[in-house]
Amino acid sequence: MIYINRNNGFWSLKNPLPDSYNVGTTIADYDKGAYLLLSNEQEVFYAMHPEATQLEVWNMELASTPEPQPEPLPEADALELARQAKLQEIVEQDEFSNKFFVSVTQGGIEVANQELWIDKDLRNSLYSITLPALQSDGETKTKLWTTGTPPQSIDVPISWAMKYLPYLEIYAKRTYDLRASNEAAAYAATSEAELAQIDVKANYPHFLTFELNLDLGV
């Protein structure tokens, strides 16, 4: 059998306490220094929770403890975390800018509006090698692919692609300059306030839309 006492904690005994001890039955008795005998259920709870206090065992309920609060980061670490978060924003904005649109018209009506992207390596390859080679081989059209899933092909005249690829190159150069400028500002920032002032969306050019007139084939 186990007794609890506010001054002596838990007492494990083989026999009941003699009458000379102050033995009680309520928490009010316990508060006055009495010994309280645990029931079988309370003893089981104590065995399952040996770290529990006397009152937690008596009530068979662990007191809730507040969630530990994380220690504040040192200023240098907080600045670096903010910098990495800003750099990720810059990357996400730049990736969002990687698109242009083709408005397909026929009979003066837009019949489709497709989203596409051509990365730098493919732009250079198409303009300097692939499209001229196709023309030399007697081809007049080539395929471009949309960014959706699944991708869809658009047949465009090679002359049309050669006309608009330089515009796309200029657009890509401007978005690259913005990304690089924002990244340079993020690395140069010496405070979280300076990082917060970097607007990663500012000054990005509008998406390009190229018209593909099926009636004219251009």
C-alpha cells in the first residue's frame, strides 16, 4: 500500500499506518499534513507515471504543461534565414515569369490562346541552327509545345518563329537582369528590414503575346 503526504511524498508500506499517525481521506486533510492511502486505481496510475506529483496521482490526471517556446534565434541566424527566404521568393517569381502566349486567330476571331516557354539553350539552338537547317531542307513549319500537362503541339511557320524569337530573347534578358539585381540586393542586405524592402514582383515586364493568324499563315 502507498500513502501520500505533502511533506514526505510517497510512502510504500506493507501494513497500514498505526493510529498514532494523522491519516485522512480528503485533499483538505492532506493540506493539513495528513497521510492519504492510495486506492488500487491510484497505485496503478502512479506505476504508469512515476514522475507524477502526489496530487496528480490522487486525481489520476497529469497537469498540463505549457508548450516549450523556441529560443529566439541569434540576430545573425535570423538575418540569414530571412535572406534565404527572400532568395526563394526571387527564384519563384523568376520561374513564374518564364512564359509567353500565342494567340491563335482565324477569321478575325481568337480560336486559342496557348501558354508556352522556350529556355535559353533551345532559343539559341532554334534561331541559329535548327530553324535555318529546316528551311534549307525545304521545311516551312515547325512545332512548338505548350507548358500544360499533357503538352500540346502548335504548328507554326518557321518564318513566324524566326520573327518572334528575338522578342522573346529580349524579354528573357530583362527578366534575368531583374532576378540578378534582386539577388544582389538580397546578398548585400545587412538587416531584415532591408530584405523586406526588396519587392520581387516589381518592374517585371508584361508577358508577351504573339499572334498566329491561321488565315495568313504568319
